Amino acid sequence: MSGAPARGVQVIGPGGSFATPRDEHGFLRPRRKAREVRVGNLVLGGAHPVRVQTMTKGDTGDVETTFDEVVGLEAAGCELVRASVPTMREAKALGELKRRIKIPLVADIHFSAPLALEAIAQGVDKVRINPGNIGTREEVERVVRAARDRGVAMRIGVNSGSIRERKALEVKAQDEDMVELCVREALRHVEIFESLKFHDFLISIKAHTVPLTVAANRRLAAACDYPLHLGVTHAGSAEPSLIKSSAAFGILLAEGIGDTIRVSITGDNRQEVRVGHVLLQALGLRAPTFDVYACPSCGRAEIDLIGLTKKVEEATKGLTYPCRVAVMGCIVNGPGEAAEADVSVSAGKGAGFIYRGVKMIKKVREEDIVRELRAEIDAWIAEKQAAEGAAAQG
Ligand code: SF4
């Protein structure tokens, strides 16, 4: 993994450690007991962490450029990466790409069993097929046998759009019908995979609406024990995508459903990865890291809060130790609202009041806020680390 960890993101390398997540208020339902599936150097399902993945956006056949893209995604915290394979040219490039990257490589296949077979021959870690368009049962069986014999995992990736398109002439599918159709399509392929004694696969049912995504995944979770990949497809640009993904994943993950996630954004895929981690942290499924938050500001603010927050973020760049830092616009409400922060500053007239929890530490001049806040953060982290070191020694 190269580069600095992304802001507010706990980067977990494939072979690295995973700090215990926190369910502070007991709101998470017990995790669904999914079968464990190995994908390259990761194990998915079971009690293993929910993993964050994304797709590359460039030309998979251009290995040099795609490698650079994956390095950037790894630095952002990507834990599995999927690449599209539209033709045999891209399929034949997968082997070299696989040899150069550190995280598991997933080939995304539509419309062509021969492409899936070539991806498997190239040594990818997982092949995602779309049952809606991959071909006949015989073709699916050839792919499954090849994956089984090479120890390659698969994903049955059902997409409500493909099903709607195929079924358009047969039924006037409403969302209720679509839940049934999507789940039936996934289970039809489960039956094919199992008939060949192949069990190393995940399933996903993606739709572009939250209700369909949630309903279909709930039903699928109850119908089988394979690990599930969550996604809201065609979710749009950052704002609508984050809202839809947070709503759907929040419901499902809080119910213990979901083993990998992808936040699909029409935009930067490193952002997909970063927000995926933040979402997991927000739910208590990932250990917290260094985090700066700020009040929204209002007529009571005694300072340019947006400017101050940016300066604090800049001054603390690179810190990863779990520490909650709050930047508050006024001394009237700031200290109370920031009581759960480890270190905070609340602005007064031409001054800043620096707190640890609810205890005021010092009053500083406005122009010294950023420097003094950083010094207090450093002192807080040093004390915590010293205490941890002493505890570890017995
Ligand atoms: S902390 Fe003060 S400035 Fe910030 S939103 Fe609350 S009242 Fe407004």
C-alpha cells in the first residue's frame, strides 16, 4: 500500500490488522452468519470485516494506467478492486495487472462466457458475472467449473435493470414483482453453482432505489447463507449517491446484512472508497480514526467557521490516531455541543477557548487558535499513547 492513509479512514491492508469495531449503544443486530469465502488474500463473510470495494474507471487493457489507478485506490483504502472486461484484449491484460497489484482483483464480465474463462485463466481472484446476460446454463456451467478447478471465487451479480429489460415483455414489473424476480434470478444461479459443488461465491442484487435494494437483500439474506455484496446501482453523482447508499446500507448493515460494499458515484472512485469507510465507521463497523467535525455555524458564530475548519483540517493532515476534534463557532453553545469531542475549540470574540471534553484548558488569541489547538491535540495523543504503552507493559 502506498501513500498516506486517507483522511478519517482506517486503511486496512489485506494482511494487516483490524481494530475492533465499536457498537457503543448496542443498536446493531447480530451479524448474519454468512459462509466464509476466500478472495485472494482476503476472507469475506463470517465474522470478517465488511470490506470496501470499487471499480477502476480507465481502460483495463492499458495495464500501466490501470495499475496507477489501483495504487491510488489502495492509498484511499480500497480493499478489493473490480475491473471491467469488455473484450478479449482487456481479459488478456488481467494477468499482468494481477501480478502487480496488492489487493484482490475482480473481473467484471457481461455478455460473454469466453471472457470469464479467459479472466480465470489469467489468475484473477474473483469473477463477477451478470446472470441476466451471461448466456445459457451450459455456458454458466463451463465458467463455474473453471473457477472451481482454479480456486477462483465468483459473484452472482443480479442487476434489476437487466431483469426488467428481459422481463419487460413478459410482466409489467413493479417493485414488489422485482424483489421476487431478482431473488429468484439469484437463487436460480445458486442452484447451478451448487449442482457443480461450487460454494465459493458471493451474491449481489443491485437496484437504483433504496426500497428495492433493501427488500431484495433482506429476502436474499433469509434464503441463503452466501456472503452478500451491497450496492445501489446508477445512484448518480456524489450527493444523491451518498444519500441513497447511506440509507440502503445503513438499514441492511444495522440488520447484520452485507459483507462487502460499494458506494457507486458518478465521479471519483477514490471518493467512493473514502465514503465507504466513513459509512462503516459511522455505523460502528470500523474502528474510528482521527476525525475533525464542526458545527454548521449560525448567526451566533464569532468567527469565520468554514475558514477555521479548513485550516484545522490542513494543520492536522496525516494524523490517524483516533481522536475526535471539534471546531465550534461560539462559546455560548460550542462547549456543550462539543462535550463528546476529545479536544475542541469554541470561538469567542477575537479568541478561542480550547477544551478537553468538558474541561476548559486555555483561552488563546484568534490568530493562535490553529497552532494552539494542534499543540493540544499532539499532547492528548502523546498522553494516550504513553498510557497504552504503560498498559501493554503490564
Ligand atoms: S455552536 Fe454556536 S455558532 Fe455553532 S451552530 Fe451552535 S450556536 Fe451556532
